[in-house]
Amino acid sequence: MILPVLGGPTGSGKTALTKVLDPKRFEIVSFDSRQVYRDLPVGTTAPTHEESSHIRHWLVGILNANESVNASQFSIWAREAINDIRSRGKIPFLIGGTGFYLRAFLMGMYPVPNVPKETKDYVLELPLDMAREELFAKDPKVMESLSPQDGYRIKRALEVVLTGVLWSDVSKETVGGYLSDYPDVQVIGHWLDWPRDVLYNRINERVKQITTGMLAETKEVISRYGSGCPGLRTLGYNFALAFLNGIIDSNTFIEQLAQSHRNYAKRQITWFKKDPLLSPISFEAAVQLYTNIDKI
């Protein structure tokens, strides 16, 4: 049983590749923690109506901007989607840029305790350097396995440590991985790799195309849910809010938005390079590979 998986940084052409897939054979299970928001399709560069009409995309546009999701819940939804797709004789194709969600689904998650909301709020407001210092003070071993600049994982580890459980203990093994439950699955996994200058140029051009629509949807979301909703805490919307509040001008908005996307792409590339299930592939080679997968 094959399971095609394609990761890649923002702007690498993941959605473009879906246009050449046969919709009679494949359905897409999106692994993008930002594209879950139906109110924010422009700034998250979600598949357009035309693109999703060509081939079905699961887990895109399923939440309001005032809702949130985590990797555990996302994995449950992904399993449901895959089971539905397979029940109809099609091939589920996992595509996305949120490498953590992909890895959590395929290989399982650490058995972490529930974290109270007040703890999450406290950690969220901490500057990275303070979060790093507090985490090291409470769990010195943890920094052996974390990058000092990995803000997400450092803050996640601190949340767990503040519940009284050492991250260095719970991170020793994972539970609940799809591949553990289905050992006969053959992952055909890659991530889209571009020369860095080409990728950054693609990102810069795309940012220019989305700014107007992104500002419009930001205004609409603010009117519905307020500026502090989870959807507006995703990549780039802080700059849209700054522009709408008169803090920065339009040129600065575009420059900072593009820079944030380039920085995000760099972090994604770093993540995918370390993923044992995915290897780099060019866009052209990916098209050739995935369009010629033998039908199950």
C-alpha cells in the first residue's frame, strides 16, 4: 500500500503540482496549519476554487479564524480523510509545508500532558530568550536536543515542563504514529527543493500578488472575531495588522511580509532536510514521479 507524501517550503509549487494529478486516482490531504482557516485563503495562499475543483483537497478551509488546532487533532482528521479516500479506491496524497504535522501524523507524537490555557498564554507572551532561559533552568537536558533558535519547540517544551513533567523524559519516544499502525504502508516521500535564489524570487513575486487580498480579508476577520483571534496570529498577519493600524506604510508592509515568508521558507527547509522519510526532489522530477505512480 503506497502513500505519496510531498513536503516543501512556502512558494515551492506544492499546489501547482496538484494540477497535474489525475483526480480520478488521487485526493489531496493538506498538511498546512495555516490553510485550515476558511476566512484567510489569500494570506495563507490556500488552493483556489479552481484548483480545489480540479482535485479534492481535504483539511483546507475547515475552521473559522477564531478557532485553533493542534497536531493531535489534525492527525485525527487526517486519518479520517485517508480512510474515506481509500474506501473509495483512491490514493490519498499528503501534501503540505507544516513538517511538524506531517511527522507527528506519520511517526507519532510525544505523550505530553494537557497544558492549561493560562500556562499557554503565559508562554506565548514570553520573549524567546526568556523562554529559553526558563526552560534550561527547569530541564537542563532538554537543550541538548533543541536548536536555540527553534522558538516553537522551545516554547512547547516549556509549556510541558511547567505542568511538572520534564520534556527530556516525554520526548524519548513517540506514540500513535500512522506508520506504526499500518506497517505495510510504503511512503513515497520527498520535499520540493529549489535553488535558494529562485525560491526567494518566487516568494517575493507571490507576496506582491497577495497583499491587497490579504489586507481585505484581515479587515473582514477583525470585524467578525477581533484582531487577537488565532487565525491572525499565523504567518504575516501581524504585518497586515500593523499596516491597518497605521504603524507601517505599504512599502514596509510588503518588505516585511516578504522577509517573513523567506525566513519561514528557510526554517521549513531546515526541518525537511532532517526528516528521515523525505528526500529532496526538483519540481519537474516530482511531477514525473507522482504522475506515474502505479495505481493500487
